[in-house]
Amino acid sequence: MIRKERVMAKIAQVIVDVPTMQTNRPYSYLIPDSLTDAVQPGMRVAVPFGQGHREVGGMVVGVSDADTLDETFSGKLKPLGALLDLAPVLNEELLSLSDWMAQHTFAFRISTIQTMLPAALKTKSHKFLVADAPIDDPQLASLFDDQQRLDFTAASLTDEQTDALAKLQQRQIIHAEYQVADRAHVKTVTWVKSALSPTEIETARKDVRPNAIKQLRVLTRLMDLQEARPLQDVLTDERLTRADFTAATKKGWAELSEREVYRDPYANHRIAKTAPLDLQPDQRSAVNAITEAIDAHDPKTFLLQGVTGSGKTEVYLQSIAAALAQHKTALMLVPEIALTPQMVNRVKGRFGHQVAVLHSGLSAGEKYDEWRRIERHEAAVVVGARSAAFAPLTNIGLIVMDEEHETSYKQEDNPRYHARDVLLWRAQRHHAPVVLGSATPSLESRARAERHVYTRLALPHRINQQPLPPVKIIDMREQLKAHTESNFSTPLIEALKVRLERHEQSVLMLNRRGFSSFVMCRDCGFVLKCPNCDISLVLHMDSHTMKCHYCGHEEPIPRICPNCHSKRISYYGSGTEKVAAELNSLLPDARIIRMDVDTTRRKGMHEKLLNSFGQHKADILLGTQMIAKGLDYPDVTLVGVLNADTALGLPDFRSSERTFQLLTQVSGRAGRADKPGEVLIQTFNPDHYAIQLAKTQDYERFFRVEMGIRHMGNYPPYFFTALITASDKDEGVAAKKMFELSDQLKQTLSPDTIILGPTPRPIARIKNRYYYQIVLKYKREPKLQSVLDGILDDAQREQRNGLQVAIDMEPQNFI
């Protein structure tokens, strides 16, 4: 009788990169003996999955011992494939966070894991077609290389070629294989050093022919290279090339080596070192309170509420310094890429090379290198936008969230997380305080401070003791009676002229990009709409096209009406491009910088435009709401809001709050230094409470008024909300599904939960998909988690037919 050998083995629990409800759990893989000691939780792997030759990426979330595995049991487990990392890329904290996020946002675990990784670490599966027999069609055979393999993912195939290859696969002449491609590549620089001593170099020179000029030059250069130097520095002599040193290496004269370097997005920036500023009493009180919490390892949440120009940034910086003094790290979030350059300069000016930056304006390689600096503990302070919430920092001592009210902190796609929730979770984990800063806090945060869930710290005065700039509201209804239709009222144009005469600067905000809002026929009323979405196309003169800002559809500008063939086509509304053109005609001597999504699309343009304005290379900065926050220029003495009503007409209960916040924030750009400022707000709703209270920046009164309205309407912060959406290319399918879900929810949830809908979404069709929604409002609903889990589970079976169901907890937008 032969005894089975009992082998000590390990099993890896892997979340595979197949985002479906059926695969939303760890799968067990047998770790090969050769990798037993190498595999750790947090490593990326390639594993076989499903039937056939499919290889997918995955993340190890656990490793367990198998007490004894006999041959029968081990045969049931597939072996782990390739190990893509030598060390974990997600630590234990972030793995736990991914699990919490998956439950909290009703997302797949692999989706939350991928969200935490820089793009370079997100594996991509390549499909290869492998020839098992000779291919009789010469054109198809030519697609395969010498190894009889075709990279199907990378190949540019016609529909006919794809169809023909599918038929070959059906005939079993070829088969498909899947392999995981790792996109994580480090940047290296070539270094060179002499492999010969000076004496050996002289000997080698004697053996070289006198006419071998390049070899003699290389030997001469090697005399100075007894210590390694970057090859790029050595090639300053144009008479020598890399090929010359490669040839020298083959002769044994030189040694070439590759050394890893970081791609530094701020390598060419001159950032002046700054020292801590003297604090005002309110600032000192805030810093002391935060520092005490750092010292006590108290995960307290502070709401730092300060008027614009009150010195919140200096409070952040000195509080970060207190955390670093205790050998801890700090994480700071800013809401938009447009704010990042100025904030990065301030933080880097204070903390130098200890600062790493993470935001979408960096290239994939730059983000990967900044991420590695953090992961290797080479950076102690991280500044970035929403995704920086997942920075792989350890030993966090302080977390800061600037402009905490901003909606850009909420991810609109799966996983639909809010960065504030992620930061609060991490703060509990690290016993670190959180500072939420804003001049206009979200009602939810301010209400939590009212109930002492958050600790409120107030900065009611500007640090330069300057008063808040006076705000004048201009009734555009009266202006239109006196003038032909224009984007500029007489007072605003006169104020701009005064600033030009004084050589001062102005900021103008229009919450819209493009040239005109829409194109309409004056004879029949036809409006040119997107063929894929229920929204009008926007005119863009720079590209001479009509564009959809939802799906990207473009078409030529119409000269005649497609409906009645009239030539009376008119352009209505105004975008930044059209306003800039009008401003140029009204003030031909003014230098204007236009800042919107179109002008800042290229990498680095945000910073380039802001630097130009900061260096006084322009008199007027015209932009969308990206210019409303964070900008601090001493010569800006005038702020003009061209249309304060943009958000007021939107069907969203937060429209008044957003209008108040935006007007308050942009008003704060004026008079931040010694020169007094002025703000002019143009509006067609001059009596609206949000506009009137923004005039005096009276946040507290706005809070009381708006809370009363929210209470009457049963909206946050008195109720929690959830948005359930179904979409399909067939409107009837989406509608039917939502009515079924409505009946299910009414039968399952408690009577105290308010169910609104189902109704079509305000923009009911996007990218040729029809959207229906249900809004839930609730205070306590113990069955909600299980009910929503069940809805997503059921929807998976219908997804293969095109129906999609999504759940958004605490949505920031209902449009």
C-alpha cells in the first residue's frame, strides 16, 4: 500500500477582476510551492478563471494554511498563476477599506480595489488567438506572427476579419487565450562608468588604430568616469553618442547600468521656501484645538468655518507641521485640479520634498511614481484631489479636507463613494483628527456641528483686517429694458474700465462653457439636439462644431434649419467663448485669459493660465466655476458674476445652496490684500434669498432659512437619501423595471420611508440609453441594506440583455 504524501500548502483568497455579482467574493487558489513564502495579501496576481484558457487579473485579499492537502482535494483547486508584485501594493488598512466601501456604496469589491490603485497598477487582460492548425486563407494567416499568435486586443481588425476569425475558432482551427498585462513600468536612467583603471586605459589606447577617432575619444572620456555618472550628462560632447558607449561596453571598456528615477511633475518648478506666519487669535485657537487632538490621538472631526480670506490654509499648514513634529504623516484633499497648483505651491513651499501630489492632471507615470514615493515612506504629506483619499500613507496624524462642501468630492460612477466618508473611516483607523474647511459648509456638515457631532472652529474675520468686499446686485431685467441684449451691464463695464485704468485685475465668472447655449430657428422654433441624449448641442466656435457635453457627439454648425429649411438660425445663451469675444469688442485694450474645460484640456494648462494671470500678463480672468475657489491674487479688486441664476432653475433641492456657495466663494476672490475689492452680481432673480444672503456673506442666516425649507420638504440633513436608477436602450424595459422595483420597495420597507417615483430622470436619455429613477428618503431603515443587495443581485441576471440598475447612496446630483 502506497501512502499519499502529505504536503503543507497554502491557499490564496483572490478577488478576480470580473466585476459581476456572481464573482463578488474571494476565490481560492492553490499557491505553488515555489511561491509559498512570497504571496501576501495586497499583491496583484494573474489567475486562471472559468472555462478554457482565460487568464484574468486579481488581488490577493487573504492567505491561509491548508492543514493537509491530499491529491484528491488539491486537484479541485486551480494553481495561482503569475505574481505581478514583489511586495503588497495595498496594505491591510486599504484592503479593509475596500471591503467597507463595497458594502457602503453597493459596488463590486474589485471595483473598490481598482479605485485605490494608480492607473499603472490596474491590470489589463489581453486576448490572444492561437493557431492550432494551418490557416488556409493567406490574408488571415498573415495576421499571425511566427509564434502563430495574434494579439487580438491590440490588433486593428476590420469587422470582416473579426467575423472570419470567429468562424475559424468555431472550426477549432484557432483558440483564444487570455493573459494579464502589467502596465506598471518604472522610469530608468542609464549610468556609465569606466571598467578600466587609468593605467589600463592608457594600455588600451596603444592597441587602437590611430584613425579610430571615436574609440580614442571614448577612452579619453572614460578617464573621468572612474565613478558612475548619468550617461546623459556624459554625452555633452556632440561628437559622442550612446552607441559609442554601447560599443565600448562590448569591448569591456565601460559598464552601463540602469537606475530607477522618479517622474517628478514639479521638477521644473521654482517654489520658494516659506516660514510659518504669525497667527491671528482665532487662527491660534483653531491650531491649538487641532494640535491637542493630534497629541491625544483623538479622531475628532473639526469643521473649520472661516470667511473667505480668513487664513484657513495657514491653519492647515501649521496643524500639518504639528503632525510631522510627532513623526506622523498628513493627508490633504482639495476639490478641483484648478485649485491644486496654488495649494501645492503653498504646501511644498512649507514642507519641500516631503510632499507628494496626486490628481488627474498628472500623467499615468507621474501618478505611479508619486504613489510609490508615498508607499515607500519617502513622502510624509500628500496633497491631491478626490482619489488621494486612498494614498497609501501609514501612521496618519492629520487629515484635512479643504472646501468640504464641494460636490466634486463625490464620485459619480461606480463605486459611488464620497471622499469625506473615506477620510472619516481612515481617521478612526489611525486615531487622527479630521479638519473639514469651508467658508460655506454643506448643510449636512454644519448641522452635524450644530448637534456637536463635529467640533466647530470659527474664523469670522479676514487676516488682513480688511472688510469683506461690498457686493452690488444688478437687476438684468432693468438692464435689458435700457440696452440691447448683452452679457454685460453698464455698471460692470464701467467697473472693468476703472480697473484697467488703475492697472488692477478683474475676475469674471460665467457658469457655462462653449460659445452659445443652443441653436434655434426663429421661424419654427426648432432646437438642434443631440441624437443620443435629450439635451441641446452647444456651439463651439474654436472647432466650428456643435458638441454634446454629455456623450461627446459633434456635428457641423447648421446654416439652415433642418426642420423648415429657414435661414433664420439664431444662437441663444452665452458661453465663455462668446463672452470673451464680446468682451474683446467692448474693451479692445484688455488682455483676457479664458479658463474653462476647453482651454484647460491639455496637461499643465491650469497652472500655465493661472501663472500668467498671477504674473499680471492679463487684466481679466474669465472662467467657469473652476475660478470661484482658492485663487488668491493681491491685484484682483473686482469680481463680476455674469449670470447668478444658472443653478437656481435646476430641479434639485440643493440648487439654492449651491448658488449661495458659489457666489460667496467667487466674491471672496476680491480685495484679499491691501487694495479694497468690489463684487458685482448680475441676476434676473435679485430678490431670491440665496442671492440676497450671498451679498452679505451671511452664512448663518442662510443656514437657518435653508434648514427650514429642507425640514418642510423632508430632505437632508433631516433625512438620508438613496437614488435607484434603471437604464436601457428600450425605454419600456427601463420603465417596467422601475415600476417592479417600486412595488417591491413598498412591500418591503417601513411606512416611514418616503418613496418618490418612479419617474424619468430630468435628462431622460443619455448616449441612447433611457433613464428612470426612484428616490428614497429615510431616517432609519434596518431592511435597506438587504433589500438593495437583493435588487442588485436580481439585476445581474438581466444585465446581459442590456438593462442596468445602479444605486447611489446620498447622491449629490439628482439630474
